[in-house]
Amino acid sequence: MFKQKAGVAMSVSTQGKRQSGFADTVKVVVQALLIALVIRTLLFQAFNIPSGSMKDTLLVGDYLFVSQFSYGYSRYSLPYSLPLFSGRIFGSSPERGDVVVFALPRDPSTDYIKRVIGLPGDRIQMIGGLLHINGAPVKRERVSDFIDDENGATVRRWRETLPNGVSYETLDLEEDGSLDNTQEYVVPPGHYFMMGDNRDNSLDSRVPSGVGYVPFENLIGKAQIIFFSIGDGESVWHIWNWPGSVRWSRLFRLVR
């Protein structure tokens, strides 16, 4: 009789330990998910670059962290853009030259990444391929050509310096591109004018029906650092190809 009771006690004890172990596992998973949700919503979100509109600052296959807190939070900071509130809280205005991820005004389910060129009230115009802000041409100087690793093409490259001193490189694919000469755009209050660094291959605020002016509320965050980069057309999951396909020199590069 004593042996049978001991066996039952041992069985109950083992079952209790298993239930306790399962509960602990669930607790750890839930805590990890909550931490990940907080990081994704309030701190950083990861994005990858699917197009060449920001070459050569950002290349197809770059993976980067975007700081959610840089401009405060809007509904687009939340997963699935849940409409829990309107406007922006803890808002901080972007600076001219920031590289920003935003929800596309005509389709907020789509995220774009461009550079802030025009602030509210600015007058923006392209004349002969040269950017003008408030009637003044932006300083631009020719630098070495860009060699496109996608097709080996040589592309003219310029260093552009905005009025606030922010400097970056732009590409010039065509001598007289369709967006090299535009009307003068006047940025409305509470909106921003965005442009891609690959000037002849970027759908941006120069195309009103495509992007147009971007409301402050639509800003998701500021691009901060490239944490991974893999060659265009390569699969990130094919780790056996990494020695030759990863762009090692771009890892942990700050986005400027």
C-alpha cells in the first residue's frame, strides 16, 4: 500500500512539474513578444530596401533600423497602423536632409523611404537638373562616377549640399530627365517635400499623383543605420552564399 501511494505521489509531482514548465515557457514567450512589440512601436523598426530610388545612399538589399522616436508617434507608428489616435504625440519636426520612412499618402499601407528636401512653406523647383530651394540653387559639385553593381553601368554622381549644411550624393542617370525641369512647388503647412537621391529614377514629391506632399502624421521614423546588406537579387536566407553575396563594407554604416 505504501509503494502504491509513493508511485501516485511521484506521478502527480512529475505532472505538476511539466505543467509548471509549460507555463514558464508560455510566460517567457509572452514577455519576449511584449518586449519586441515595445521596441518595434516605440524605439526601432527594421526595413529593407526593395528599389533603387535612393542610390547610392541606400542600395537594393540594404536592411536598416529606423528610429520610431525621432519625430514622435502617430497611428503609423503602430503595427497595422491601428487608428487608436489621430495626429502626432511627442512630435519633433524632421530636419532638411533627413532620410525618412513614411506612409505613402495615397496608400498608407505602403511605406516609402526618401530624403526630406522641402519644409513647410518652402518653394521647391528643379531647373536643368539642379535643385532650387526658395529661389536659390543648391550647391552641387561633380564627384567620381558611381558603378552600379546591379548591371555594371557607370552613372554620373554629384555631391549636393543643402542650405543647412547637410551633404549627400545624388545620381544623374539622364542628361535631360523627365523630372529635371519642374514647376515650382510650395510646401503646405504641416507637410514635407521628399525626393530620392537617384533623381531620374525616383517616384517622389515631384509627382503629385504618385507621392506629392507628405503630411507630418505620415512620418514613421528616421533611417539610422544599415545593419545588413546583400547583393541585389540574392536571397538573404541562402546563408551558404553569404561570403560572396553580403556587402560586408556596408554593414553598420550610418545613414546620412
